[in-house]
Amino acid sequence: MSKVKDIIQNKETIIIKGNVAAAYAAKSARVQMISAYPITPQTTVVEKLSEFVDGGLMPGTQYIRVESEHSVMASVIGASIAGTRTFTATSGQGLFYMNEMIHWAAGTRLPIVTAIASRGAAPPWNIWADFTDVINSRDTGWMSAFCATHQEIYDEILMSYKVCEDHEVLLPKFVAYGGFILSHTSKPVIIEDQDLVDQYLPPLPDEKGWPHIFIDPDRPMMHGNLIMPSGFYSEFRLKIQDTIMKAKEKIKKATKEFERLFGRNYGNGLIKEYYMDDADVGIVIYGDLALQMEQAIEDLREEGYKVGMVKLRYYRPFPTEDIIEIAKKVDVLGVMDRGTAFGSPTGGPVSGDVLASLYNTGIKTKVLPMMSGIGGREVSLEQQKDQIKILIRLKETGELPDDLIHGTLWHGKLEVK
Amino acid sequence: MSESSEWKKISKSKEERPKIQVYKNWKELPPIPISLPIEGNIGITGDWRTFRPLILAGCNKCGICWMYCPEGVIKQREDGSFIIDYTYCKGCGICAKECPTKNIEMIRESEAKDE
């Protein structure tokens, strides 16, 4: 790469869309290679990044145009193996199309960061906020995090490079945010001072590349060959599980350091509690729904109810230990999913994991799996207050709502009179 | 990542690193499986062969077969002539196809006389 003059970004607050915040984060992180294929509602990430690269605002960054999402991930994997900081973005069907390569990225332990403007799975076509797309990639070895605000998209992508490129971690990560609700609405976002971002992030990989994989004619190697069942295949899979679980501590550390440098708090990194200390009814919620739920909790507090919420920030690794501690605090815990896991014990991905986390702990807390906002269905503040009131009723009377479907409350179903 | 620093030797130059990596258990393994290029890494691939390439007497030592062989099993002798290592030759036939003077013949293994 030729030497080009550096661009100095000073700290400033600008009003931008969530997708543009993701593009700015990639720019602040000085990513060296981008490949992305446009798909609604992610398209404006691609547009903004190509604008940055074309306009000379990302010196030294290669932008590779390809014909599909499968090739996007393949080219990003190639660039990452060569020892570069890489970025891409996709959503919904694009992520599904990428799926084979998603496994390759994790199996090769590449610190690729991918923004996901989440949308519902087709058919029927749906392009609105629903986390089923990122949840579909749950078991690939990628870490995944949900964002609730525009600022969090920018911040989370920066924190992702810190965690993923840690030599003790070396895993890829999804940063998911609700399509349209965050991707296409505008809010003020603080773009950080370039020097401070450089100070926070690890240095870009040098020409020797990552410690475990590189492309170097003087040090030839082969990766991706066949391992027989009698070989170490099982043990290499075990290493991914061991690493992603140990990454929880790295996430907490990176979040703490982020707060020290930039002054924005994201709880312990894995979860963020809101009014939970003296609450006896709580709700676990994630993504954009969590933002409005803060208001619902405040309103109900004013009415005298001891309610609180937990914003789930990470889905993989799942914050099992934190969920156990949360459940100990309350008598009733609701879990709100905006995404489906058909045929699972609850039908919702996170509620199933919360129940699994509490099994064998002896905790008597009642857990109510809930669903709302599927396929981008609007969830009003009043509806969210109603959801909490259902939990309060469960605590006070011990009675489950009578319209549970296979044990789960599907809130806000259409009824035509 | 790994309890052993043994695997870090893979990042050294070709001359400095070990020919064979030895790991006792999952904790000692590197993050990903890596194989280093050594002769016969994937076993005695000559076993796969159905047709055997034979270099005939009319060979003009041009070296095109040596250049095209995807497995690097054609070697040059001191007198400039070429010899095929049948321990690893998989019998793909690319050398016979590319030979400009048609001096490489593919014969069935069952009909070949072992030398």
C-alpha cells in the first residue's frame, strides 16, 4: 500500500443515521479492507464507506466490489488471513447466503467485524427490525452483540476490534441493530478523536500478520485441510468454545477501558442493568426495544412499582453468570425476544437461554418468555408498560396470563373485529 | 489460547521451524490446525495412481513436465534428464498432456513393470 497522508478526525457530534454511524466506526478503526454487497436495510453502510474510500477519507483502505454476500465473506477472509483489519456489513437474506463462509471465518479464528442491520427472515419478505438473522448464525463461533442506540453502534464496533483482535481471543463478531428503527433514523452521534481511538485500539497488524495464520512465501503453511475423525478435529472445536467463554472477561475489560477513555458506560459489557437493585420484577430485553423500555420502567417507577430491566448486550458468549445474579434479585423475570427460534422450548432464542442458565441453580424466580416487535411490528410505550404490568400481575397473583401459546406470551397480536 | 508456546514456532522462517509439530492434548494445540509443507505430508499418494506416466527415450529434456507437475514429483538428474518419483506421483497425466514431443506415455498400473 502506498503512503498517503493521514486524515485527522477531531471529536465532533454529528446527526447521522445508524448505518452511517457504523461506517464512521469502520473509518475511526482504520480498517484496511472492506468488502460489502448492498442489501436493505444495510445498503447505506456500503454507500457511505464507498464514499469515504472514493473521496480519499480512508487512506490505505482497499474496497473490493464482489457479486454476492458469499464472495463478500470469502474476500474478507482472504484479506484477514493476509493480516489486515477488515470490516463488512449485511443483513437478513445476505447473512443467510454468507453462512458457509461465516463458519470458515470462525474456524480460521479471524477477527472480522460485521455490522448487521437486522431484518426478518423471508418468506414473506420482510426488511424490518427482527434479530432472527443474526440469531440464525448463533452456533458458528462468532461473537454477537445487540445495540440499542445510534451511539452504541459506533461504540460497539470500536470495542469489537479491541476484543476480537486480542491474541487470546481471535474470533469474529457481529454487531447487530434493528433495521430501519436504528439504521435509517437520525440521531446525534459523537465521532471520537482519532488519536484517542488509536490509543484505545490495538495497533494495526504489521506485515508479519496474525500470530496463528499469515500469507508469507518465506513461511509457507497450509490451513483448511482435512482432519480425520481420529485427528484433533474435536479438540479444535473445543478450543473455540473455550475461547469464546473466556472472551467474557476480555469484553468486560474492553468495556471498562472504553468508559475510562470515552466516558460512556455500557454496564459490564455483557449486560447493563437499569433500576434492578431494589426491583422485584424485571425484564431482560435487547436491541432497540430496550431503549424505549427504559422510559416504560421510569414511568412505572413513578407509579410506585418496583420494576427494573436488564439490557442484554451480548448474545454470544451468553452472560450466564450475570443472568443467574439478576434472577436472584427478582421474583418474576420476563424475557422479551424480537426474533424467533421455532421448535425451541420457548420459541424465542434468548428466553430459552435464560431458562437454561437458571436450570440446576435452585433459583425459584418465575421466568415468563415473551415476544414482541417481530418483523419490525411497532411496539408502543403503552404496550411496553402493559408488558411489565403483566409481569407485576404474575408476581402479585401468581397467575399466568391465559393467552400463553406453548408457554410463551406473544404480545400485540393483531385481532380484526 | 494455548498452554504451550510450541506452536509459535510456526511463525518462524522455513529454516528455523520444526519439520513436525508435536502436541499432547487440546490445551497445547495452536488456535487453528496448520500443516507445514514437508515431503509426503498427506501420505503415500502414489497409492492413488491408476495410470503411470513413463518418460520415453525420445525426451528432449525441455523441462515442461517438471514445470507443470502440480505435485512437484518430477526431478531433474545431473545429466539434465528427468525422473518421476512414483512414491508420490498420483498419475494425473498433466505431464503427458503437456509434453510437446509426446514422449510421456500413460500406462495402466496393472500393466506396468515395477522397477
